[in-house]
Amino acid sequence: MKPASFRYISATSLEHALSLKAEYGDDAKFLAGGQSLIPTMNFRLARPAILIDLNRIDGLGATRPCDGGGARVGALTRYRTLERDAGFAGMFPLIAEALPHIAHPQIRNRGTIGGNLSHADPASELPAVAVALGARFHVQSTKQQRWCDASNFFVGGLTTDLQSDEMLVEVELPAPKPRTGSCFMEIARRRGDFAIAGVAATMTLGERDECIHVRLVFCGVGETPADASSVAEILRGHAPTEQAIRDVAAAAQAMIDPSGSVHATADYQRHIAGVLTERALQTAYQRARHGH
Ligand SMILES: Cc1cc2nc3c(=O)[nH]c(=O)nc-3n(C[C@H](O)[C@H](O)[C@H](O)COP(=O)(O)OP(=O)(O)OC[C@H]3O[C@@H](n4cnc5c(N)ncnc54)[C@H](O)[C@@H]3O)c2cc1C
């Protein structure tokens, strides 16, 4: 299939891109890695009149440290850049573990963090990871700039809090606290496929190996990342036992509302979510204990 005709404009600066978006609104789309946008245009599921190419904007693909620790990742940062950055992977092992599950190397060479998060595919890994890490998104238009918590950004399937004149410019990732372990796991039909269900878990331990903070967020089992951290709260204050983790998994299964698809029934997705929860929480706990 070929896309419907469109006008292509290569933005020369962030201000240029934002002013074009302010002018054309919903008729225009930003082109980042093109790995979701171009297929949907080829299938004529999207017919933007104008494509605003972000790829020549200086600095939009840069990663830099935050003042209080953590990192700020520019929207145009490619998956591949982060995969190859050992320092970044050491600071955010949850992201490093999730990245290889995204599509295939060719797609990760082009696909960007900002494009992924703005596209907001319900089965996508990074939205769930961003919520689990407590990320914040820097959003800008010609009129204003604002910060949006990842937990408020994803409002529906393929729908975010971004307004028609806004761009996701940067992602702020807080540094994980000491003695934090994390784990990302998913089940897909084939390597590189979108997840049937996936889970991002983080756990922080106190001096006696008791759980003092825990996050549990699913992808693929709802329209948006499914934050089940509240059901994991029963782990707080104790060293997590196998039984306690099993109880969290059962509560998470009851909480989520998967819709099923041609690849898996809702019951199977719920089953997978429970199995992954047990494994991911056990792994996060052991990693927190042993410091990796
Ligand atoms: C075969 C295949 C398998 C895939 N498997 C997976 C998978 O397993 N997991 C997964 O997560 N993804 C998967 N993807 C999607 C891939 O990760 C995309 O690269 C990603 O979702 C979109 O990033 P992009 O940079 O290519 O964005 P684009 O395709 O360029 O843009 C996507 C959307 O976001 C908008 N946009 C882009 N950047 C911004 C910005 N900075 N601010 C506001 N809006 C913006 C665009 O206008 C467009 O609407 C797969 C893709 C393919 C083709």
C-alpha cells in the first residue's frame, strides 16, 4: 500500500516544528522514527496532510544527567542509542531489560523514545516501564511548556494527554533509590512481536531486606499501562515471602481487565499476567538483595 498524498516539511529547529504544529494542528503529524506512523499511513489508517520531520532538529536526541540524579532523555533518542549506552543501562536496568523485547534491531535502529510514548500502543513496553519508574514527560507548544507524570499521560489506546499543538520533548527519569531491584518480563508469540502480556516490577528494600517500595505495571492487558502497584502494597514492611508474592499475583489477576485478541483469550492473558507477576517480583527482590 502507498500513503495518501501529503506535504513534507523538515523542521530546522524545535521552534520551527512547534510553530508548524500550532499552524496545522491535527492535520499535521510529527515524523520521528516513522516505524509506527509510516505503516499506518501506508495502510491509510492515518492520512496527515502534513508531515513535520523532527530528525534534523539539533539536541532532540540527546541524553543528559538531571541535577538531582537520574537522566533526561530527548524525545528523538533512538532505542538503539540507549541499548548501546552501558552507563544508561547500569542506571536504568529496567529499561535495558525491556528494550530488546521491542520489535527487531532494524526497527530499534530508527524508532525513538518520544515516538513510542506518543504513539501509546497498549501493548508497548516502554509506557508501562515509564509508569513503573515514575517518569515525567516534558511537553511543549508555542504557547507553553509543562510536565506531565507518566501515570497521567496515557489516557486510552493510542491516545495521550498531548494536545494538537504539543510535542513530547523530553523524558525525565528519576534515579532509582539504593537497594532497588527491577525486572521486565513479557510473553509474545514470537520474539519482537507485541506482548500478549508484560510486566515491569521494581522493589526497594530496607536494611533488614524488608520491602519499602514496590511498583507493578502491566502492558498489553488494557488500553493503557495497567498500574497494579496498589495490590503489591501488602508486601511493604516485610521481606516478601513466596506466599505473599503469590497473593499479589492473584490480586493483580483480579484487578486487570484484558480484552483478549486473535492471539490470546482474556483468560490466557490473565493467567500469563499472574505467572509473570510472581516471577518478576521474585527476580526484582533477589536483584535488590544482591545489588544488581
Ligand atoms: C514490525 C514492527 C514491530 C513492532 N514491535 C513493537 C513492539 O514489540 N513494541 C513496541 O513498543 N513497539 C513496536 N513497534 C513500534 C515501534 O517501536 C515504533 O518505533 C514506535 O512505536 C514509534 O516510534 P517512532 O519513533 O518510529 O515514531 P513515529 O512512527 O515516527 O511516530 C509515531 C507517532 O508518534 C507521533 N510522534 C512522534 N514523535 C513525537 C513527539 N516527540 N511528540 C509528539 N508526537 C510524536 C507521530 O506523529 C506519530 O503519530 C513495532 C513496529 C513494527 C513496524
